[in-house]
Amino acid sequence: MNAAQLPSVAPEVTATLVEGLSPRLRKRLDTAVTKLAARPTHRDGDTTTIEVDDETELRLHAPGGVVAKAEDITCGCLLAPACVHRAAAACAAPAADLAPEPAEQATPEAPGPASATAPAAAPGPDAARSPGLDAAPASGPADAASGLALEVVSPPETASPDQRAAAAVLWAAGAAVLEAGVDGAGAVTQSALLRAAHTARLRHLPRAAGAALSVVTLLRAARAGDPSYRTADLVTALAELLGTAHRVGTASGAELAAVRGRVRRPYSPDGSLRLYGLFTEPVVTDSGHGGVRTWVAGADGRLFTVGDVAPGGAGRALGVADRAVRLGDSALTHRELGRAGLAVSGATVSPDGRLGAGKAVKAVTARGVAWTEPPLAALWETPPAEQTARALRSTSRYADPDGAGGDLLFLDVELLGAVREPGGTCLLALCEGGVRVRLTVGDDDPALAHRDNLALLAAAPGARLRIIGRLIPATHPRLTLLACTHPTGEGTVDLGLDRLRRADLPDPSAPAHFAPPQPAGPGVSSPLYLLERRVEQTVPAGRAALGLLGDVTAETRRIRRGGLPTAAALLTALCASAGRRDRDLFGRLLPADTDGFAGYWLAAARYTAAVSESLCATAWNAQREDPATVPATPS
């Protein structure tokens, strides 16, 4: 059995089933999940059946593809419904995406003068600067006689007590993951995260709830040995979870709205749009979803997306690419839209640039343009350093999306050949300003065309292409290559969907060319990695492993010599917190300070991310070649 064969299970269902187990059965839960994964599974309509043994069957009923109630998981064993099999099936299945907030529950409003239950606000600095305002009565004859109106300014909105309590539970669940590490964060720890995510959703904290679900998904991938799992992804997800949970209690006003997030992004009217296709990329997620996202640009240069993503994986992504776009009366497929155009009336657009497909939206096919023609050509006119700065701003953790494509870069490059790296091989290219950029694949799945296309382009050194890539924050210029002009100059290539052939290359018989060793970038010599590796080491091994390091004076001394005293202080505090275990009056070890350790770890993770972004911006601004060698714009 594979997790993709099972229907998604709502987080609260998994949490309820695990919480209902006896302590003895909880100890056996991880073993039960492993055993259940080896059993045969088959699906019949909305019901998935797992053969627990020759005489026992376990059924998951999922109307609409999601198991929404604990009663929808039934087992035929003698101990049911209190058996371990039901909880094991829920833990083995993917966690369902969060449902929308209940319609009958309104989002908490900021306390104002009309609120009868709102506590009186304490005098603040603004009141101190306005003597007489506090002393004057709210209304009276004196005010009427003077004709002066006193404006009452409401304090900025803050989180409600229920939201603060939900954020505290999320923080505790995230800290428990750091304490145990991947190896110790089994089904019981994951169910605590799922319960906290469900509670956060009910308290109108969808951003923090989504971060908790991401951590659970990555924990399961790590424990299952999924080859696509990366420790850095789990570090990012845990930092997002802990950071968001922490900021719920301190944020106010617009910052609080960003920290809360949205379950469903609202679509607002945008009138009539003339759209020009750019490219189509396959989308394959860790949760088993697959589909495509087609990028289009408006006449004013704004970027929009039209997507179709649902449970399925890479196979669905390849199939959906040739299906009609769900937008108005257009008969274009996603592949065709990436090279054609649309005229849309009554358009609706979400804050992150997604085009709505409501009944009032009308769309008809129109002529597309080449990347070298206006208005698309303007996307490549912005210098790479400016595009990088914009991309780094758009990926800020607490910024609301201000449109689609903030992390995309549009570059004119000359291919230099392949470069060997510890993680594989990437393509080296020279772009404007003499900056050498490393281009990597968008997805390693062999069903997609990314890897094969990159290998073929490595056999065409000297080729000049116009490319679209997604920024990868690193100490050297690095992009995920998504689309490019065809090597022959005719049309464009969606590198995840279209497959190049050797006949498309200038010299079809040329082998892959490897570029010479590259000089170190401005951030390669930075000792920041000494702190980064301790931050990452905590995630798989837990707090105890970091506490065994002992003296880190040599590392902190090297970091200080590199000009990063804050990083040195964070490393010292992190390792000291990991190894600190106090004792009571009788010499017995007291419980570890998981909250304190989580706080130091979060500070270190945030710091390394901020410095890495700064080094990334510096690398893109570096002039490494003579400007005369900058490739010309391809025709």
C-alpha cells in the first residue's frame, strides 16, 4: 500500500482516533502504521478497503475524496472500534487540506466604542500627548457649546484570548517535534499537531494551521524514506509554524491580518483583460496532488495564473496539460494557452494573481505574441539584480501576496555547460552583468521532462536563450529552470512538459559539455554554515543530539572572525539550551525546557534565513565578467 492510494483524512479525524487509543495501543501505533502500509489495498467508488489479514478488512469511506468523520473508518476485527487499525489507517493516509472556516462564525472584530464587553484601553503615548482629552467627558453641554467634536480612535486589533490559546498549543506541538526529532516524532506526536491545526482553524488562524499540516506531511515523508524529502524543507516549515504561532500574541492591525492568513483568498473584479500566454508548468505536490499552472501576462505587465490541481500526481499533471482551460468559453488547452492569448471580460482575480472562473467571466481565444514582442518583451528589460530583489521581497514570510510571479526571473543567457555538484548536475549560464547562474530542474520525477531537457541543453554550449526561472535563495545565483526559447529560435519550450530532441540542438552529435570549475561566490566563504548545520541537525536528531556537542568555542570564534557576532551568540545560546538539564533538591533531572530551546532554535533559523537572503542579493549584484561578454538579446 502507498499513501497515495488512500483517500485524504481530515486532521481532526486522525487526532480523534489516536486520542481514543489506550496508552498500550499508542505505543504500538507506529508499528501498526508500518505493517498496514504493506497490506494490499483496493478502491471501489468512494470506499477504500485494506486487507488487515486473511479474515479482517478495514474500510475508509470518503465521499468527495475526504474522510470527514471518524465513523467513516471501520474495521472488522474483534477489538473494533477501539482497535489500533483505524488510527493506523488514518495516520498512513494523507492529511486533507483545511476546510473553509464555518460560515456561521464571523471573524473576530476589533474592540470598539460600541462594544459593551470590550475592556477599557489603558492610556498610551498618544493620550499623553493630548492633555485634556482624557479629562473631558465623552459628551456634555460644554462640548455642544464649543462646537468641537472629539474623535475617538479605536486601538489596533489584537488577537482574541481563544486565538492566543490556540497559538500556544501550536507552539507546544512544534516544540515537541524539535525535542523528539524526526525519529521520535511518530504518529502520536503528529496527531497532536493535527489536533492543534484543527483548533487553530476553528479559531480563524488558517496560516498557522496550514503550517502545522505541512510539518506533518514532511515528517511522514521523512519517516517513510521518501526520496523527495529534504531536511531544509522541514526546517522552513517548522520555522513558519513556530514563528507564526509566536507572532499571533504580539501582532496587531495589518500585521495580525497577515499572520492570521486566509483559508480562501477572495476574488475581486478586474474588468476586461487582454492576456498573453507565457508558459505552462507541471505541479506535483508531496500530498499526492498533481496538475498544471499556466502563466499569462496582461498588457500592463501583470502576471496571472490559471491552474488545475487535484489529487493525482505526475500522471495527472501530464494529462491535464492537454485539457481545456476552465475559463469562459475558451477551447484552448493549457499547453495552447501558454503560447496563445485570451480576451477576458468580467475578470475576477485573487490577491496572488489567480484568475477566477465564475459564471460571469467570459473569455475567448485571441492572438498570442512572442517573448521578443511587446508587451511580453518588457519582462526581460528589468536588470537581474532588480528582479532578484523583487523576488526576495515576495518570498518574505509575513508579507501578503501582491500578485503572481513575484519569484519568477526573466533572463537572457548564454549557456556555458554542465556543472557537477554534490547533489547532482546543473546547467551553468551567463546572464546580463556577467553573472554566472546555475539552472536546476523544477522536479526530479522521471515522468516529467525537466531532467532530460536539462541534459540536452548541457550539450549546446554557446547557445543564447531567453529563459524563465524561479529564484532559489542561495549564496550563488541559482534558478529553477521552467521555460526557455527553442534552441532553433522557433517558439518556446515548457521544460516540464515538452521534450527536446537532439535534432533540436545546433550540433546534434555533441556530447554534454562540462564547464570549468567556477570561482567561489561572495557568500561561499561565509562561516554562516556553521550555524545553519546546527539548526538543520536539530530536526532529524532532536534536542538531545545537539546537547551532546559539548564546547563550540572553536566554531563561535571562527564565526566572529567572519564578521557575524550575532550568529556566534545564537550558536552558543542554542547549544547551551540544548545541553541544559537542571536537577531538583534530590538530584533528579527536571524536564527539559522545550519552550526555551524552541525559542533559541527559531531565532537561529530566522537569522540564517535573513543572512542567506542578503548573501543571495549580493551574489546577483556581483560583476564577474567583462560587460562586453554579456550575451545579446536573442532574436
